[in-house]
Amino acid sequence: MALVQQPAGPAASTAAVPPVPPAPAGRRRRRVPAARQGRENLTAYLMIAPMVILLSIFVAWPLAYSVYLSTFKISFYQEPEFVGLDFYGYVLESAGFWHSIVVGLYYALLTVPTIMALSLLLATFIKSLSKRAAAFMKTTVYLPAVMSTVVTSVLFVFMYQDEGVANWLLGLLSQGPVNWLNDPHLALPAIAIPGIWLGFGISTLIMLAGLLDIPDSYYEQAQIDGAGWFTQLRHITIPLLKNVLLYLFVTGFTLAIQMLDLPLIMTGGGPVEATNTPNLYIFDSFRDLTPYATSFSLTAALLLFAVIGAISMVVFRLVRSDKAVDG
Amino acid sequence: MRKGYRTWIAASSAVLAASLALTGCGSGGEQKTADGRTVVTFWQQKFEDYQQAWFKKQVDTFNTNQTKIKVDLQVVPADTWPQKLKAAQAAGKAPDIATTNYGNIPAAVANGELAELDGLLPTEAFDDIKDNVRSFVTINGKHYAYPMLVEPSTVLYYRTDLAEAAGLDPAKPPASWAELDTWAAKLTQGKVKGMTIASAAPDLGWSSWGLQYNACGHLPVADDWSKSVATEPCFERLLGLYKGLYQGGYMPKQPKVGYADGTPYGQGEVAMMAGGSWVVGQLKNEFPKMIEKTAVAPFPSVDGDPSRTTATLGGWTLTVDAKSKAKQDAAEFVAWLLAGEPAIMADFFKASGFSKYTVRTSVDEALASNADASADPFMKIISERVVPNGKAEPAYPWDISLAFGTAIESAMKGGSDAPAALRKADAAINDVIKKQSLAGTAPTR
């Protein structure tokens, strides 16, 4: 049952575009005068100049300069010592760095799919509500997004205490107390819960916006054809939300793997490095006052940038984004 | 096309010039007040509240009586200190004077961060420093810091009333690790745990130094820093001590505060506490009712031998930045505050509730006439039975201490058994030694 026109692949796209007839021999396109073209170019350059300049100053130049600095053992008091790519080797050999990447990936795995699934369910539910109830729900689900991460961390630390709410609830079931933040196996999932709570509000609203863009006629047609909720989800909602889902997945993933605040405040990276996310690992390396630590943390940050970039590229390759198809 | 190319060249040059202007480091100039006094910046790491009040009072007094120097005191929280200091150093704006702990002095000297104080302070100022502390601030015979105090990192605090109630004799506190375990078990009653001690790697990294000496007679690194010795079996006993207390349920599994904070003991949540001598000051200031029910003792020793080290002597100094443009003025303030009139530092130790210990002979003499100091039972025990066996904090990079702290934490929380945890620490320490080229660089003091 093809309910929705499937997006065309690259080959189909090429075939679908009407071929441009070749210019008849001897007939030339009217030439734009060089002076006018130059003015137009200059206008275009001027319009993009502010962004190019800002990006150059705040992104390109610092990045290039960081790569240059990473080839030195940096000292603020002595002549920096050129060491070539030594620090890249040190970081790549470091068990701590790779462990932190694994922790970051695990945290992303715990939070991103959960946030997306919760958001999809909630957005679908809100869409089905009356205007007034939907407005109330939208405000409610967005509230966690405006909470400070620091405040949330502290609140959850209290909730996870031996005498906290989490253990009190377990006590009602004659279970616990559980050592939430000091057990190497539980600490990261325990931190992921406030992470999910903080993240699902904004995802729900974005997903709701995407859902509202899907014409109701598709669902009406599907219902006439006898499609149930799950079939509609599979064949209408998810394909038409593909770009929204891809956006939420990639941004959610890059934010999750770079999580710093929650483990910094709630566990300090422990117990036994179980919550030592990449940024926390780099931050702690930087806090060490030796010249070695300065260069090491800089190089580790550059390599983290490369790792996140590479993973994002793989995601984009696996899930191609398409233009919206609205029938 | 050529014009477009030229436009791009011009635009790129402008961007590069703007970037260079923005990222260029400006070196800090010598600042003067409106009345011509030299401004000396002083960063004080945030300690107990009474210390902030004391530093402010002294700086105000100094500034009031000065015509050529004005000290600008800034209090910096401990958790932001390293990144703030590093950022300031990178920008050439490091403070002229900073609080520096003993352990950080050798690395800072090796990196050229500290000004040599010989010549900036009078010779007699250094003669006044006690012999056992002089080496803490000396590298290759030169002084790079002026010491302020020492404070043993590990002392045993215990509730006499709860000990009696549990059938234990408060006059005979535990002397060995085995006895400590027994006391902790007997004192764990209801919601009150028998003991609290560090349980997170960053706290264990430094608070266990004294007990590392106690277990093996040395730290887990060879004296010349050439290799790790963390896998020596004696360290397994140390990991066993922590593991027994944690897994036996005798200590809080989710402590609300770090090792340095004695609040759980002050609030009656635990019956015994391993803590630094500074906790005496906290108890006197914040939990005065707990004082009469508290006794202190040297932390138990692995085999009960009271002469073995149980604590490192940590503490703070004032250092002058090597790039300071007002070194002499900065040194003048340091000399006035720490090496000048003994009454100034005697006032500090009084404010601390005698929870910290002087490093100067003349201040000792000034305190001898102070009835409160000589009558303080905590001070007597700590100064007579803990400090004499104390050792200096290690000077090697923090990564080594953290690796060993992680091993203890891993054994406590069931991540690995003691030998496996120590093997992992051993590998991590050897990695630090190799990458930071530490072999043979142990400082000569």
C-alpha cells in the first residue's frame, strides 16, 4: 500500500527534471555587462561578508591556531617546545580518552532514542487534543527545557540520596535503597534520567510542528483503507517526519556526547570514571596545572571534534535527508 | 575574475588582521592607584569563612598603613581556581601573589611560574621557618614560597558518647585498622553510620597519601620517579581497609559532601570520621555542641604501630608570580603578613580554633603564652602525636595520585578486586611517567 509518494532517489530525480533543451547552434545567451556582473558580485560578497568574517574570527582562525598550538608543549612561562604530532599519539593511546568516548556514546544511546520516542508519542497525543488542552500541554512539556541544568542536577542529587524520593518510592515497593550515584553500573543511567527530562520538551515541540505539517488527508485516506495507528505511524508519520527526526537525532546526539554539566555536578565523573564524559575528561585534563596537561587537553578537544564530526557524517550518510514531500 | 580574486585576497587579509588583533596577547602593565600606589593583585583560594574574613581584615590593615602599595584581594572558589589561573596565565594576567599548596610548588618551579623569594624577603624571615617545613618550599636550595601553615590530612574524630553506648572505651580509640573495622561495625546503629572516610577517586587521590605511607612506608612511585610500585602487596591491605568499611555498610554509600567537609559528623550522621585537622575549626565554628562529645586521635595504623605515618602535612603558602612587574612590592606584603610580626599569624591560628599549625618558631613562642592554645585538647594531640610523624605531600603530577585514588575507589565499589585495580593503576602511573618524562625528575629539596 503506497499511501505516500516516496521521495525519489538521485537517479529518479534526474529523470524527473525536464531536460533543458540545448541552445540552438549559433544562438548565444545575452551577455550581462561585465561592470554590472562585478557590481552584483560585490553586493553578494558584501552581504555574506559579515558571516564570513565572524566565522573566520570565531571558528576558522581559532581552529587553525589550535591545530598549530597542538604541535607544541605549551607553557605560559617558558618557550613552547615543538613536539610535532606527539600529543595526538598520547591522546589516541590514552585509555581514559577512549573510555570517555564510550561513556559519551552510552549516554547518547540512553538519552537520544528515549527522548525521540517519548517526544513522538507525546507530540502525537498533543496533536489529538483540543486547542486549549494542547496549549496547556505544550507549556507543560516545555517547562523542563527552561530549567537550569545546574538546578536540575542539584534537585536530582537530592532525589537520589539514600533518604531521597527515588529510594522512598522503592521503599513503598519494599525495595532498595539503591546506591544511584555511587554504583558504577547505575550512575550513568541515573544521570541520563535528568538528561532525558531536560531534553524531551523542546524535541516534542519540534516534532509537533513537523506532525502538524502532515496533511490530515493522508491519515483520512489511510483510515478509509483500514490502516491502524501503527501502520499510519510506519507509513505516513515516520517517512514524512524523516527530516525532523534526522535533525533531532544528529543535534541530540552531538549534544548528548558532549554532556558536561550533569556529570560534573552530580558525580564529578565517578564512580570509577563511569560518568566521565569526553568533555568532562578534557575539562579535568585542562584543570591540571602542568604544561603537559594544557597541550593534552587541547589535542583531546580537537580529536573529539574529529570523532563527533565523523560520527555525524556517518549518520548523514546512512539516513539521507530529503526534500519534504507534501503530495 | 582577477578582480574577484583581488577582492578575496583583500577580504582574507582584513579577516586575518582582525583575528590577529583580537587574539593577540596583551601583557598586563604595572597598575597604579590615583594616588600613585602600586596595585598588587592577590588571589586567595576560598577556604573556611573565617579565613576570608581574616585575610580581608589583614589586607585592609596593610592598605591603610601603606603609602606605596595597594593590595587588591580577590577570593577565588577552589573549584574554579585551576581554570581561572590558567586562563590568567595564558593572557599574561596572572596575579602577583597567589595561595599555592605545598604539593604544587615543585611543578610550578619546574615550569618557571614562581619568583625566587631569596633576595626579595629578608634572610631572617627564612631562618624563622621550622626545619621540617623549610624543605616544603625549597627547590635546589632556593625558596620559592613562604609557608603559612601546615595541617595534617588525616586525623580520627570519634563520638565519645556513642562509643560508651556501644560498649567501647572512649579512652582507648582504635589503634589498628582491624580495631577500626570493629569500632565502625559496633558504632553503626540505625541511621547513624560507624564511620565516614573518602570514597570518591578525586578525594581518595590526596586524602590517602598518609595511609599509603602507613601501609607500605612509601608512595606508589619509586623515589626517583622512574617507575610505578603500585602493585606491591602492601597496598592491597590499604585497599582492603577502604573496601571493608564501604562494603560492610559502615559508612554512607552516597556521601553528601566531600572528604574535606566535616558536616555529616557535625550533624550526627556518623560516629567516627577521618578528616583533616581543619575539621576542628569547622566543628568549633559550626557545630559547637558536638565539641564536648568529640575526641581526636591519630588515625589507626595498619599494624597498630603509632609511630608510623598516617597523615601528610598539607598546607598553604603565598607565592609571587615569576612574570609579576611588582615582585618586590608583592614580596613586601608577603613578608608583612606571613613573616612579620608574630602576633598577626597568632591571630590567624586563634581564628582557626587552633585547627592548623604554625610553621614559624616565633609564632610558636607567641602562641605558647596564649592560654586557649595551650589548653586546647585537640591541638595537643594533633601537634604531639600526628604532626611529628607526618610527611610532605608528594610533588609528582596529580594524574598519578588520581590513578591510585581510582584504584581504591574501584576496589571499594566492586569494579575490580584489589590486585586488578592496582595493576590498572600501575599501568596508568607508568603511562604518566613515560609521557611526561618524569623519570629522574623528582625535585631535590
